[in-house]
Amino acid sequence: MSELTENLAVCIERGKINQAASYPPDLRGKEGADEIARNALAAGETADAILEGCMTGMSRIGEKFGQNKVFVPDLLMAAKAMNAAMAHLKPYFKSGAVKHKGRFVVGTVAGDLHDIGKNLVAMVVEGGGWEVVDLGVDVPPEKFVDAVKANPGCVVGLSALLTTTMVNMEKTVQLIKAGHPDAMVLVGGAPVTAAFADQIGADGYSSDPQGAVKLLESKAA
Ligand code: B12
């Protein structure tokens, strides 16, 4: 990683949103994720490199959370910093869009409020030429089914970050398939695996947004 992307990773990990933010106190007055991402792009860093910096910061804070070294408010600040950086990436991921290849209905399953990964997938898929219908977070299975009805022929993407909400992913797949057996359903999120996707009857799994685009391409072909 370059110095700029490492600085970005530190800002995400420490929850430093922008220069005006007074948190964390020891970084007061210093540039935050917002400025560093913007300046790095202006200096010629690629959107992928910026994303790598963001993901590195996020995985560092996630690891510390797992070891009880930081707590939920720290995660929230990291998420805010990551969103500030990601806002600069949107135009880069979107730039591939010319003509829509189809519709992608995406959401985080019931009980789950994590949306950073889902938003990234939405952004990259949109850049891949798909129209995205984002249902948000904590989406009940019935709401996914309503969206499939309202968007015939769409592909559905389900995200889950908690082991406890994976069961809602299964319920959602079952309910969609019961009424719309031909609807293609893709699943993802840190605890989700290809084996789990198979087990719950999903049509595809990817650990990253690029893989999701490839799966969508197979549908469009
Ligand atoms: C940020 C964060 C939060 C933020 C979320 C903010 C937000 N707006 O999203 C907040 C503070 C709200 C939060 C809350 C909680 N969190 Co949290 N959180 C995280 C953290 C640090 C990062 C998650 C993240 O954004 N990663 C970065 C993104 C880009 O990665 P991603 O989501 O995996 O997405 C990628 C892929 O999975 C894939 N993908 C994702 N979705 C999809 C969908 C499709 C269709 C496809 C194809 C691909 C795909 O593509 C993405 C890009 O590559 C993780 C730890 C970690 N390192 O993952 C814990 C983590 C997920 N949280 C955890 C926990 C326990 C919680 C809480 C229960 C804590 C609490 N005690 O309250 C609550 C639950 C709230 C709820 N009901 O959802 C645990 C989950 C443990 C488990 N086994 O279930 C983790 C793993 C932390 C830990 N080490 O213990 N959290």
C-alpha cells in the first residue's frame, strides 16, 4: 500500500471522518478519510487502491472489536469514516454505466444493520451497467418478495454480516423461490460461504462485488 492509502486505513480504523471532526482528540486538525481519499484520487491513486485502504482499516478495527479492544461506538465511527471515503469512489464505479443490462434488487436481511458491504456491491454492480434497487437494511423476507414482484426478471442480492441473521437469509431465499422459482438470488457477506449458499438454495455466492458482477453477467448472457 502507498503512504496515502495507509493513512486512509489509519483514518478508517481510528474513525477520523474529516479534518473538521474533533474525534479522535489526538488527530484533531489533521486530515480525515474524506480529504485523504479525495486527495489520493486527485494524485492519481486508483479507486481500487482507495478501496483497499478502506478495507484494511475496516478489517483492523473489526479484528480489535473481536478481541474486545474496541467497542460498538468505535465501529460506528469507523463506518462513518469509511462512508466519507466511499462517497468519492461512487463516480468511479458508476462510470461504466451506459445501458442497463437488467435490474438488481439488493438489501441486507432482517435483523442486520450492516450496509457498507451491501453498498459497495450496489455501487460496483451499478458501475457494471445494472439498474440497482436498494431496499436498505433490516429488510424482511416479504419486502424482498414484493420487490421481485414489482421488478419482473430482476436478480436479487442478499447481504448478511451476522451469523445470527444468516437464518433470515435462508428464509428470504425460500420465500422468494416459493413464489418466483426462476428468480436468481445471489448471497454474500462476511460469514456467508459458497457451501451455505448451496445449502439454502441460493443461485450464487461471491465474496466480493466483482464476483457478483460476473454472476450477473452469466444471467445477462
Ligand atoms: C462496521 C461494523 C459495524 C457497524 C455497521 C455500520 C454500517 N453502516 O454497516 C455497526 C457499529 C452498526 C455494527 C453493529 C454490530 N455489529 Co458489526 N461489524 C462491523 C465491522 C467492523 C465491519 C463490517 C464491514 O463493513 N466490513 C467491510 C465490508 C466492505 O465488508 P463486507 O460487509 O464483508 O462486504 C464485502 C463482502 O462480504 C461482499 N458482500 C457483502 N454483501 C454482499 C452481498 C452479495 C449479494 C454479494 C455477492 C457479496 C456481498 O462484498 C463486500 C465487499 O467486498 C465487522 C467486522 C469485520 N471486519 O467484518 C463487525 C461485525 C460484522 N459486527 C459484529 C457484531 C457482533 C455487531 C453487533 C451485534 C455488535 C453489538 N454488540 O451491538 C451489532 C449488530 C447490529 C445489527 N443488528 O446489525 C460481528 C459479527 C459476529 C458474528 N459472527 O456474527 C463482527 C464480525 C465483528 C466481530 N469481529 O465480532 N457493526
